[in-house]
Amino acid sequence: MTKILVIEDEELVRENLLDFLEAEDYQAIDACNGKIGVELAQKHLPDLIICDVMMPELDGYGVLEKLSHSSATATIPFIFLTAKADKTDLRQGMELGADDYLTKPFTIMELKSAIEARLGRQREIKKKFDDLRNSITLALPHEMRTSLNGILGSSQLMMDPESLDSEEIQEMAETIYNSGKRLLRLTENFLRYTEVEILATDPERIEQLQNSMSSSVQEIIAKLTQNIARKRRREADVHVQLQDASVRMSDSRFKTMVEELIDNAFKFSDVGTPVRLVSTVENDTFILSVHDQGRGMTKAQIADLGAYLQFDRKEYEQQGIGLGLVLAKRLAELHGGQLTIESILGEQTTVKVSLPLSR
């Protein structure tokens, strides 16, 4: 049963809230002041907290601040009840992490809508977290184990070189090298994604990023495409039509973004099918489209795009842990651009990145 904590010093208001919650089949817990409310929240870990702002001993802002310092209670949805709601009050509550405000007097429908909205959002977050956890559990150990097994297995055989001919030694050396590169890419992408998420919380760093520049992007894209196609032995599948430009992104980050898009296009399409890259400049915006005729994605999969999430992992053997596409998306967004996906399941996918031109 969903558990809701009510922190309200006015007895009549508190009792009315409890009656309503029980009538709606919620498990209701109540506290007559903020200090008791904090203790009950830490003890019972409710699914939602409804809290008055103006209370003796510890007001609503104090309650929210204390709960925000504990990982166990920091993410509990929080609805403030207040007799006043000017912009200063709203800003203070939102900065502390409040999810919603209800101004007294409020109607039953307003209360019900606020509760359902917050609980619905919390369920959505929990589902995404569970999906993420399951995906990490499935993808990360598999990816690391596969690379390490390749390194350890081949190196163990090479410890007895007398039983091997030169061709076998060469083959095992290549296995070790490729497994090492696979593990390095996994580590680098993990670190890059972590860096991007940290940068996203710092407005000053974001402004610095958007003032960086990458010139002659045509050359960067062409070289990356050529190298990746050669590595995958698919030079004949590449079709490139590029217009040059300078964009608001550093060379290194632009290379990371484009490399992930190109690599995905090859990874999820078959040898002999075309991979097309087209870049244009429209209305002070650089647009790069990467098209493949591969596995494709459903609308639901596109909407659920997230880090460490690989679709149909159980059905397909594939390298990586699902960081590439979301890393490219986050890089585009941090630099004032966007990434969109159009796809038909089993037929084709087009990933389009738009970035502002540098001035």
C-alpha cells in the first residue's frame, strides 16, 4: 500500500487530510510538527510527504532541508501546503527540492491531482531506475568478461610458444589487442558519459563549452568514416556527401560524438547495406544525418533511449553497454544542439544531429 506522511500542525486540517487519504486507500501517517515529521519520515520512508510550511519548532523548509541531507529520504516526493504562495516562497521551496505547492484553501480535486501527479512521476522514475539497473547488470559484466577472457585466454596459450606456429601467435596477439581496445573503449565511454553528466550541472562550464569551436568538420567526418569503415571492412558501403562548416564544439568532443554515430550505423546494419552521411548548413545550423538500413528501432525504444540501455540484448550479440548514442545526444544538447532519431523497425534508421554554427 502506498504510504503518505502528513506533517501539519493544525489539527482540523490534518484530520481532514487523513480522512481523505484513508478513503483513497492510502496508508496515512501523521505528525503535528516538523521535528516529529522528520523522525517519522526517516523511520517509515513514505512514498510521499505532504507538509505545511508555517509550523512551530521546525517549519516546512527546515523539514525539507533536513530530509535532503539523507540519501534514504532525499528523493521522496514533497508537496508543500501554504497559506501564501508568492514568488519568493515558491522559489525557496523549489530550490530546496519541493515537487509541488498547494495554497490553502485547496479543493479535494486539487489535492488528489497533486498526489497522483507526484506518485505517477515517482513510479516512472523507479521504472527507469529498475530498467537501468537491470541493463547494467546484464551488459557491463558481460562486456568486461568478454574482453578479459579474450586477453587472458590468448595470453595463457602464448605462455607456451613452442606449441604454436607463427600464424597462431599472430592470431592470438590480435585477439589480445582487439580485446584490450574493446575494454579501453568501454572505460573511455564510461568516463566521458560521467564527465558529461557532471558538466550538465554547472552553467558556467556549459557556457565555456558552447564558446568552443571545431573548424573544418567535413575533414573530421570524412576521416572518421573512412577509418571506421576500413576497420569493419565495409569501405564499399559508405556514401558521403558533406558540406563544410565550423561548429560550436571542440574538435575532441565533436570527434567523440560523430564516431559514436558512425560506429552505431555500421554495428547495427549488415555488410553490403549502405551507410550514408550527409551534412548541410541551414539557417546558421549545421546538420549531420547518418543513415543505415539495419535493425531499426521502435518508437518506444527511441523514447526510452538512455545510458547503459541496449535494446534486444538477449536476442543479439553486440559490443558495448549502450552508452554511445546517449553520449552523442548529451554532447549535442550541452552545446546548444539536439539529436533526433527516425527509424522503421527492421528496415532503417536515420540519426540527425543539429549544432549551432560558430561565429
